[in-house]
Amino acid sequence: MLFKFLFMKKKKLHKQSEKTFDMKNWMNLTKEERLEIDFNEKDKMMRKKKALLESIREEYIKIKKEK
């Protein structure tokens, strides 16, 4: 599960680099648009972190049960 997450992360990094804004485009956006984009990115990152923590907890429980 952990390895799957890491490999997916590697693939997504390539996709993110295509989607990121360069500085000119970022500064041409309105303040509300920048805040919305920033909020969405933070939300996505938090969801990924929560998913990673959940998978780590599941793996820990499996290891603990085996002992």
C-alpha cells in the first residue's frame, strides 16, 4: 500500500508540473482566483496526507496483530 502511494506520487508530480502557473500568469490572476487556487491545492495536499496516515495506521495494525 505504501509503495503504491509512493509510485502514484511520482506520476502525479509530472502532472502537477504541467498544471502549475508560472509567475506572470499567477500575478495576472485576481486575488480571489489566487486564493481559490491556493485553497484547492492545500485541500488536495491535506487529503493526500490523511490518506497516507490512514495507510500507515492500517499497516501498523496489521503488524501489531501478527505479533
